[in-house]
Amino acid sequence: MSVPDTHAGQPRKAAMAAWIGSALEYYDFFIYGSAAALIFPEVFFDESDPATATLLSLATFGVAYAARPVGALFLGHYGDRVGRKKIMVFTLILMGISTFLIGCLPTRDQVGTLAPVLLVLCRVLQGISAAGEQASANSMTLEHAPPHRRGFFTSFTLSGTQGGQLLATLVFIPIAALPEKQLMSWGWRVPFWMSVAVAVVGYVIRRKLDETPAFEQQAATEGVVKLPLAVLLREHWADVLRVIGGALVASVSTIFTVWALSYATSDSVGMDKSSMLWVGALANLVALGAIPLWATLSDRIGRRPVFLAGAAGSAVTMFLYLWAISTGSYPLTLLLGVVAFGVVYSAANGVWPSFYGEMFSTRVRLSGMAIGTQIGFAVAGFAVTFAAQIAGPDGDDWSAVALFTAALCVPPVVAALSARETAKVPTEQLGERTVGQAAQPAKVTA
């Protein structure tokens, strides 16, 4: 199946739409992580038991990840039936609404236990939205990209995610510096209210993007798959398992972003909140440059070696970063934070959009990426809660958390070692069980 070049200029437009949309979408998602570590234990949970309040707050961060596999089933199904563009627009609007509502929630002092219940409900909506965001954006950019530059163009989705995390961190720096009374009363709400602008800007950008030529030709010639999930599990079950295992590398991000921030600013270490937020901001700034460079390298030498370097390297550098925090040395923490998250983790993070997407054919690509990644990400989301338990009653056993994070980097390594190398495979042959030999057609509907 060849794809006609009727969408001139669309690869760059798709990449920028993915970058900006993902940045705006994940701005919403990551401001919750900062608030869960710094604000919500006091606002939504019982202040008389700080350790339990922190644990419950971090658990609400993981709730969205639990909701993501459910969202992936529905959004993946419809994305492979109605197209990538409609899912991209829907997820952005849903994220903007749910994030704005978090900023409007009453506190525990005002409505009691209803407050954390409403918080969890909004967090679930965030998770459903995020479930379809990256898979649809990755599918869009991969299917628009020139075959020899798929790694580079699809990496814009993840550099956009890092941009959103950077923006969220920068917004929280002045918020965290507010006097305690203002911070806990109205200050923390401001970043969530800003999501209205996020939704509007994202909608304007994404509604102007063309559907991919690969999906259009699939729909016009063979028709779309009637039941993408059935085809996916019948023909690509091994690749789904590989994506699930590979997606566990995201645990590095959640531990770095949430647990390490909570640990560094706890009484046992006592680092300043604003200073630690700057560590995350600078690490994400470096990642913005590193991600496309790693992705470009993968276009030349392959996806597997770059992804392996990022996954295995992250297992080592997480030990160094958490050790640096334990010393209380801010310069050392800043340096190792930038190296661990900005450089090393970016190798795996920048390559997985193309690496995972190339495992599947056009007819089930969005379903395969959405379901595989979101199951893996669900584990990564709750890694923060597990880390809080593993760290002990005082929350200071950083070595146990580092070992736990390193263990979660093992499945990604195994998944990459068992995967096919697809960097040089023509786009129309991606997902075929034997490269160069067409797969048997599935049941489709026009």
C-alpha cells in the first residue's frame, strides 16, 4: 500500500500541532503532580497525620494512571475508526475542563470527605483524557512523517510533553513562593484556572490539522477495522506486551517529578520548595534539546540501541540523583538531576513514540499504542505511592526507592531486546508480521 503525497507541508505542521497540543495538555497533567506533592496533603487530607496525608495525596496522582487503560480502550477504538484528529481535539477539551474544575473544588475544611472524593473524580477525567492524547498525537506525526525521519518528527510529541512539564514547573515556582496563608487559600488554584486558555488555544491549533494520508487511504481502500481491539490482540499481542513493558520506563519520570520533590522538601532533607522546582525546570529545559537529538540518532542507528541506553542508564542515574538529594547539596542535586532526567532519560523518552508506533499497522496503531502505553503508565503512576511506602515511616529511605525504580527499568530493557528494529522499514510495511510480506487482511468496514 503506497500513500500519495497529497499533504505537502503536513509533517512539520503535524509535529508542531503535536508539540503545542501535548505541551498544553501535559501542563494540566503535571501541575497536579506539583500540587499533590506540595499542596494537597494540607488542603484535601487530614493535617493531623502528615505522613498519611502525603501518602493519600500521592495516591490521587496515581488514580489518573489507573483510569488511563480504560480511556485507552475507548479512545483507541474510536481513533482507529474515526481518525486521529478527532481524538486529539476531544482529549484536549476534556483535559482543560477537568483541570479547571480542580481549581474550583472546595477544601476538606469546607465540605469534609467530599473534597477528596471530588478531587479523585476530576483526576479520573484527566487520566481518560491523557489516555488518548499521546497515542493520537504520535500516530498523527508518524503517519505524516517522511519514512527516514519518523523518529525525529514523532519525538515532538514527547518534547511537547516536557515543554508542558517545564511550563507547569515555572508556573508553580512563584506560586510556591507565596506566603503560606495565600498559597493554601487561593494561590494553588491559579495554575488550574489557567487551563481554560489551554483548552481554547489547543482547540484552535488542532482543528486546522489534516487527517493523515495513511489513515485516509486505509479508510478509502480497505476500510477501517470494525473491531480494532480484536485484530490487535489476535495479530499484535506480543507487541502490546512489549509496549506495556517498555512503558514502565515512565516510572523514572513520576519518581523524579513527584516523589523526589516530596522527599527533598520534607523535614528529613529540608530543601527549599522553589529551589527544587528549579531543578525540574532546568532538567526539562535540557530535555527539550536532548529529545530531538536522541530521536535523530535513532533514525540513523536504530530505535533499539538508543532506547536501551536510556532505560539502562536511568536505572543507574536515579541512584545518583536520590543520593545527591540525601546529602542536602543543592548544586550536586541540580547537576545530577539535569544529567539523570534531562539527558539520560530523554534517550528512552524521545525514542518510544516512533519505537512503539512502528510496531503496529495503520489499522490498529492508535489502539496498540494507547492500550500498551497506558497499562504500563498505570504502573508508573502508582510507582509514586509505592515509593512513599518503601521509603519507610520517615520517608527517607532513598536507596530503597532508587532500587525500586531500577527494578522497573528492567522490563523496558527486556522489551527492547526482544523487539524488531523498524527504523528503516517503509511506512506502509510497518506492523507486518513478516517485513516485506503483507499480513492477512482483517475484517473491515467502509
